Amino acid sequence: MQEMSNVGKPADLRSTPEKRILVMTSVGVERDAVLRGLHGDSRFDVRVGGVGPVTMAASTATALATARYDLVVNAGIAGGFVGKADIGTLVVASEIVAADLGAQTPDGFLSLDELGFGSARVGVDTNLAARVTEALQAAGLIVSMGPILTLSTVTGTAATAEELATRIPGAAAEAMEGFGAATAASQHGVPVMEIRAISNSVGPRDRAAWRIPDALKALEAASTVLAEVL
């Protein structure tokens, strides 16, 4: 199977106002936060793609099959790894990793890459990701850049959080849709990036500690900066 990657593809959209950007969110409140931040910018098509990598892949592929886009952005809220991304901050993906796509063995987890069946990682345009990160920082937002993990089952224990952080060095955030959107974009030859606002810490499930409104405010602010950068 061919490895999926968008590394090195140009995505400098600033000098071409006719460019179109597809923003895929998983649920309506994320879409609404993005739309508020974009202030009606007609270059952006913001859609709800559904929860989970499979639904998101199908929704993104459908959108890409019916219209031309020059960039796909998966945007939403996520869990942040302790010490990497605090609640209320932002993460821009340096790569998008399907962290549970592989096989369990007596010696531990083997990724799709290690099994030799393809890749569980989709690359991003690192120059664009770095430029967006710098712009977010310049706007006074707290942001980090690192791998964003996609899992079909949200992490709910400290042991799993530690295992993921050890297995994927630098892992900054965890969500459920990025790899799906990225796979569809890669198969259509369209660059992709993922931006997440942190609503909770990865680890034991504690709904009382979640700060979803704060994360949505950060996502709205990030969307305004994204429109300025692109």
C-alpha cells in the first residue's frame, strides 16, 4: 500500500484569493465557533463531518468529490496531553497519527507502519503549519505544534495516556477525526492540516474538569487568525 503524505506540497494561499478551503468539524458547536471566527469569509466552506474517523473520512471524501478545494482543515476541540497542551490552549498538528490503527501483540502495540500494511501517519505542510502557529502566537494565543492523535475510542485512563505519550513522542492532543479527514484529503491530492482547541486533559475521564466553552472560544479566535494567514 502506498504511504499517504502531503509533506512538501505547496500551500501558500495568500496571493491567490480564488483559493477554496474546506473546514471539517465533527459537531455543530465546533462548526458554529469556526464560522464566528471567520466572519463570513467566502473562501471557507465549513461543514459538519460527524464523529469518528470513518464518518469523517466519508464526509470529507464526499465534499472533495463534489467541489474543488485547495486545502482541507480539520478543526475542533480535543484532549491535550499533560505537559504538552493545557486546557484552553491550541494545538496545530505537525503530523496526524491514527494511534490505534495496528495490532496488539504480547510484546506491545505494532502500528500499521511496523506491520508493513501502509502508514498510520499523514503528513502536513509543515511550512504552513509553522506559519499558522507563529500567527496564533503573535495574536496572543497559547499554541503548541506537535502530533495530533486520532483514536476511535477516547482515552480514559492514566495508563493509556502514558502508553500513547511514550509510543508517539511529542504527542500533543487526541481527537477522533483527524486521520479520517487527512486520509480523504491525501487520496484527493489536497494538502491538509489539523487545528485543535483543548477542552480537557487526556487521561481519566472527568467531565467536571472539562472546559468546552473555553475551548470553543479558543477555536473561534484561532479561526480568525487562520483566515488572516490564508
